[in-house]
Amino acid sequence: MEMTVELFDSIINTSQDCVFWKDNERRFLGVNQAFLDFYGFESADVLIGKTDEDMGWHSDPEPFKHDELLVLSGRSTYKVQGKCFIRGEERDIIASKRPLYEGDKIVGLVGSFVDITDVLRRKNGTDSSQVVYTRERLRKFNFFDRIIDEISLDEILDPLTGVLSRAYAMKFVRALIADKTPFTFTILDLDNFKFINDSYGHSAGDTVLKTVTMELAEAADTFGLVGRFGGDELLLIDLKNTDRESKIDFFEKLYMNSSALRIKVRFDNGSSLITGTAGCATFPNDSDNFTDLFGIIDKMLYLGKSRGRNCYTIYDESEHKNVEISKIVKQGVFTAMHRLRLDTENAVGFENKMKTVMPLLADILQVCDMYYVLENGRMKAVNDTSFNEDAGDISNLMTEDIFSENTLERVEKDSPVFYDTLLKNGFESAMVVRIRKSDTVYGYLICAVERSHRIWQENECAILYYLAGLLAE
């Protein structure tokens, strides 16, 4: 049989190992489907022409670079162990590489790797996994019913959480598309998960992941399956809720009346409120192919993050078709600060300065209006001149320059007058920053929103703090 391009593609893309090939400058020329699924890429375009260092996959890239330079000098490497990052999680891999020849000349290299993280955890006794999906539970879905007796359950499931592994979640989605079965596809990103790992340790992070995936699987029992995409990103494949009304109903229950989100999870050394940001789209209503569908979901996830997280975004073509991720992702914080300085320098007076910077603040903070309190203790709005409320005890709340809370519990306790004003106007989350120069406090900037459990991000706090400093000059 003659080796054609089509035959080569068929062989390389049915391999379960992640295969890649590079030029003699160590730049990617191509990868197989298993590689794309492993990293969650829609296509190889994101890495063609780039090196491992460009992609930022390794905490220590030098050993990988050293191996590849050896291969390009004519040697081969076999089953070399290393580590790489996959969507924020460091995993253990074993890689093998060989030189690519054109005649007698080495023109590049070809390599493959497999993930051995789970094997090592079991071997070292550090595997604290749970099992969510049994063979019987998976057999209810046609794709798994066809393969469940031929494949180890360990291969299908993520070892920590017990839900579908990334590879088999993707295989399930592709099978549904091939069978033309309607479904809703969701990515759920746990909010501020890195903070939990950094503050309480990775065992606390594992507890969060296991708790949320278990409860999410229960919420979708009988009509959907949950998978782990990598790190703190989870997947939900829902075969029931495919029209807009049922999707809204499902997510409202998930966010308001479930044990999966907006819950407090306790660890050995503390506890944390767990929230998540979700983006979803439906096949075939929103897209009839995997690449576009996944791209839409990713876009909806970014959109939710830009709105303050702890929310869900359902794709609506009329509203979201022309939204670009490059416009969703916030500009750099230092660029925003530079614009704030220029805008405040070109305006005279506190109110004029606030009106000038309001469009930029609205874009960064995703709010329609901003509020402030000056010496008289009255809370006023930038855009609504009729807004004039009592916040005379706001200073009781401010033991530091920045206060942010995703509920109003501390506001109610420390500043009941300010709390009553917020409650009266429908606000459920607030961020407050002192306008201060040296020891003199001139007033307060307030970002208040109607949504409870708004997750205030570091860049948002930094922007408002910087503006307060400019206004105090």
C-alpha cells in the first residue's frame, strides 16, 4: 500500500498518543488530533511557527530545549519524563523524539508524549480520587454503550474528580455531532481557584473540584454528563435543555438552588465560597460543527468573566454574533491607568473628572453608573444627578483603602445607614475605595451592582484605587 497524505493523516489522527513535528528551529509544523484535544485547541493554527517557550508550557523549559537540540544533532530520545502545563494545571508526561531527515540532512524532529500523572499518583499513593460515573451510568448514553466494554474505566474518567476525562468528553461531543444529536455544551470555570490553592493548599483545591463535579453531575443526572477540561475548567454536555427557556431554567436552578455553585466548601484549614462562570451554546442551533461551537462557548466564557464572573452566558446570535474576544478581554491595566491620568488631567473639578472617565470605568467594571461620597456624607451618582442618598457612616466600613464584598454582610454590620441606602436601591454587592492623600480622606468612590456575589477582580480594584489617587491630587 502506498503511503499517501490521506493515509498518513488517518494513521496519525487515530493515535491516542499526542504527536507533533517541528522544523530545525524547534518551531511547530503540525500536531495530531490527540494533541489538540489534550490542550483544548480548536486547530493547530495557534501553535504553528512557535516553540515550547513561546507557548509557555513548561515551568522549566531548559530540559526540553536541551533534548530537542540533541535530537536535531542526530540523537533520539525515548520515554523522557517531564512536566507541562495544561490550562493552568501542571501534569507529568513521558515524551519520545526522533530527528526528521531529508536525504542525509536533518530538517526537523517528530515526537510524541503521553500523560502519566494519574499513573504516578496511584503509584505514589497520592491518588485521592472519587468515582462519579460507573459503567452502568455511562451506558445510558449511546456513545459509551458502544465502547464501554472495550475500554478501561480508568481511561475514560478523570482520576481526581471521577467525571469524564478531557479526551473522552471531547470524543462524546464529536460523536453527538456525528450522530446529529442536539445538545447544549457548557464550559464552567471556577472563580478565583488559584487563590484557594495558594491560600489553603492544593488539597483544598482538590476538595473543591471533587465537591463541585459530584454535585454538578447530580444536577445533570439522566440527561447529561460532566467532564473535566483541565485545571479548574469543567464541561457539561446536556442532551435535554436545548431551547433558550429550558437553558435559562437549568442555569437559574444551578446558580440559585443547587449544591454545586454559590456554596461554602470547608477544608481542614478553612473554608471558601465557591462560585463559577459558565458559557454555553447549543448544537445544531448555534453551530453545526465542533470547531465553531467550541469557539462560541469559549467566547461566552470570556464574556461572563468580563461581567464580573459568578454568572452564566447563553449564546444568542442576535446579541453575540459579532462580539470579538479581543474586545472582550480587558486592555492592560497600565494602559487603562494611563488613559485615566490623561482624562483626569484634561478635566477641571471632581464632577467633570468623573464624567470624563465614566465611559472607561463602565467598560472595565461593566457597570452603567458609578457613585461617590464626599465630605457631606451624601452618596451621589455620576450619570444620575437626581440620586442623592445618605451614606454618612460609610467611614466605619473603611479600615483600609479598599473594601470589596460579594455580599453586604459586613456593610450591614459596620455601616447600617450606607447598607440601607444600598438595599433601597437594589444593590447586593459593592466595592468602595477611599479618596485619600497622606492622612487626609476627601471621600469615597463606590462601585455598586445589583447582582449578589459579584466577584471583584484584582485589576478592577487596582483601577479604582488608582483613580482615587488621581482625584486626591
